[in-house]
Amino acid sequence: MTTTREFNGIKLHRLRKHVWEIPQDGEMGVPARVLASEQLLEQIGEDKTLQQLKNATQLPGMQKYALCMPDGHQGYGFPVGGVGAIDAEEGCISPGAVGFDINCGVRMIRTNLTYDDIQGSERELVNSLFENVPSGLGGGGVVETDLETVGDILERGLDWAVEEGYATRKDMLHCEDEGRRPDANAKYVSEKAKNRGKNQVGSLGSGNHFLEVQRVTDIYHDTVAEAFGLQADQIVVMIHCGSRGLGHQICSDYVRKIEQQHGEMLERLPDKDLIAAPAKSKLAAEYYGAMGAAINFAWVNRQLITYRTRQVFERVFDQSWQDLEMELLYDVAHNIAKKEPHEVDGEIRELYVHRKGATRAFPAGRQEVPRAYRDVGQPVLIPGSMGAGSYVLRGGEQSMTETFGSTAHGAGRTMSRTQAKQDYWGETVQDQLEDQQQIYIKAQSGATIAEEAPGVYKDVDEVVEVSETLGIGDAVARTFPVCNIKG
């Protein structure tokens, strides 16, 4: 078995199966690790992911090693699929290591429907979802609000949605952090950001964001699947989107502010897109509060899409969503930095754990895991491409020691959107998925479908196999698309 690999002058040493290390040298503050099979490593090595990972080790206060998950690919400054845990006292917090789409995340809604129950209704369902769930670039949401209401959403998260009748208390209890970040502070969010958000509450947006009706095809762990409320042939709904223009504006605002006030740190970093604020600085506290507010906005965004999805199912299947048992299984955040206690060199330290295109994957027993799942571990949702299916995992026992409680967030791209549009024709992809796999797709344009063609993504089965082998995420169930809407 290969023990050393090299890509673009960067050497990696195989520590053990699926664990590759770029040794610390030169300006690197710590080593870097890539968690990948040899095939996935080949794909990761094709772009600038490894260089970006090396660069990330130079962020002040980085602990143990910078990590790239098996779905990793090139991002802006910090790789997508990257995890970096940085000392919250002496280190920094980096908007670039969080990303522009703050709390881009995934939720799954269970139903009591089976695949047989919806056969014959797929086209009606996909058309109705497309008509009723706003998608695409620009404005338009399930609700259009004012600045005062946006402020409430930013501060209160799902508390606001419960009070307004868009969510239940049970929804909150099955969401990461119960759908409300305690450090969120709307006063650190610019009016420009709030204005961008006020007409986008309850909207998918564009790109790789989607709403997908799926059927459960495989159960791998009966006990955990039962705790998650999953069984074979069941219909579930997966929603993937984030904080829209509001989150993007917050990131842009703080990149500019940090550049102006902490240029000396930027000069020491190898890539300006890694821009960061010193941990104890005023701007670090303000960004953390603004980011928490964007996280809340994204949770409300996905909740309002859930609300509208429940209404569509009610009309199509002529039953109340309660009778259809359309309950939230879980909602996980990607693109996030959170203060978390982790063990480093034998002592517990508070760290800013940056997960950019990575998922928290806490094991059983952690207090942060909802009570309903505390005995089995946190649900982890890993979407694949719209032609390959997705996975439900549970946080693995080794995640805390190996990855700061993290795992992959999806299949991960292997091709740029520009290249995808050259290689694929949207209408052809749409027809093939329907004719060959009985998957119904609806999108704002053929270009969107081309950009998200199954062939532009890594093998999600292999991504999950790496997680399982390393013990950072255990497969519970697999799902397969029935119908999918995109922006």
C-alpha cells in the first residue's frame, strides 16, 4: 500500500488507513491532515485544496492539525471540507474559514408515507414544491418582512418561528443548538445585510441548494435507525440551504473591517482570503455575534421552507402534516465557527472550531446532542448528488479525538460549475434521471441542472466509508432521490 504521495510539490505521508499528513515545516504552525481513500485523495490533489490546507495551518492559534474531510475541495482561502480548531484566547477567528454562506446546512423531515404511497404523485409533488418554495437568485421568500422583524429573527432564531406559528417546540428540540445561538447579536449586523435578508426568509437560493423528497433504501443500524424514526421504504424530505444574501453580506462586511483594523495579521498570512481577527479583539467579538445572528437566520430560513413543504404535502396527499407525521429528524449546520471545549495535550481548552463544509458529529453521551438522541449519538446528514443518494450517520466515538467532533458534509465537488456547464446539458441530465432512475427534477434553468449533474460530485459511498473506517461517523441509513427542486 502506498505510504507517500505528492501533488504539486506537496508531500503527504500515510499515517494509517485513510489518514494522510502533510508534516509541519517552514511557516506551518501545525501539521495538516487529509482524511481520504487513495481515490478521494487523487481528486482532492487535483486543485488547490492541499495548498489551502497548508496555508490554513498558519492561522494563529491553530491546534493539533488543520483537517480536510474526505469530501474536501478548493474554496476561498480555506478549503471546503476544512476543519480548524483555534485557541479562543490566544488565537483568532477567521471569516474565511467559515465561508460566505454562514450556516449553509441540511435538515431532514420524516413522514409516515412509503414509496408506494407517493408513486404516481411524483410529478404533481415536484411541480407543487417548485411553485410554493421560493428558489433562485435574488429576493422572494415564504414571508417578506421588515428590518424590525429581521432583527427578531437574528436574535431569537427558532424561538421567533415558534411564536409566529411556523415551527413547533418539537422542531426546536430536534435542531442543532435548539435553533438559537446564545451569542447572536443583531446590533453587529449591518443594515445592508438586514435589507438583503428581509425578502429572503424562507427561500432556497441557487447553486447546490435544494429540496429533495427521498425514500429510505437501506438501514445499516437498526437500533439507531429506530431512535431516529427511520425505516426502509419510508419517505423523507431533505432541505439544503443557508443564510442567503444576509450571511454573504455579513462575511463581506467583516472581511473589510478586519482588513482595515488588523492588516498586520493579514500581512503575516499566506492568503488574504484567510483573513482573521485576533481572538480577544473587539472585531472578533462583533463578528462572532453577527455570525451567530446569521446562523439563526439560516435556521429560520430552513424552518419556513419546512412550513411550506408541510403545506404542499397536506394538499397533495389530503392529510394534515401532523397525520402524515412530518416531524423534523434533525438540522445540522455547515459553514460555522463555534466556541467548544476540546482536549488538547491533556487539558480541556476553549477553541473556535471552524467547520467550513463540515458537519458536527458528536457521539453518544454529549450534552449538546438533543435528549432524544443522546443515547445513540448526534444525527449527521450527508447529501450526495441528485442521482446517487444521501446518508444519515450518527456521530462516531472517535470524532472527538480525531476531528474535533466533525465529519464530512456531502459528496464534495470534483468539477467547477463552469466546466460542468461545458460538459453537461441540463435538459439531457433531467431526462436521463427521469427515464433511467425515476427521479423528477425541477429547476429555474437547465444551466442549474448542468452545474449539479451527478458526474460533478465525488462518490458519496466512498466519503461515508472513510468516516466509518475512522470511527468519526457511523452509517445508519441510506436514501435515494424521488424528486428534487433547485434554484
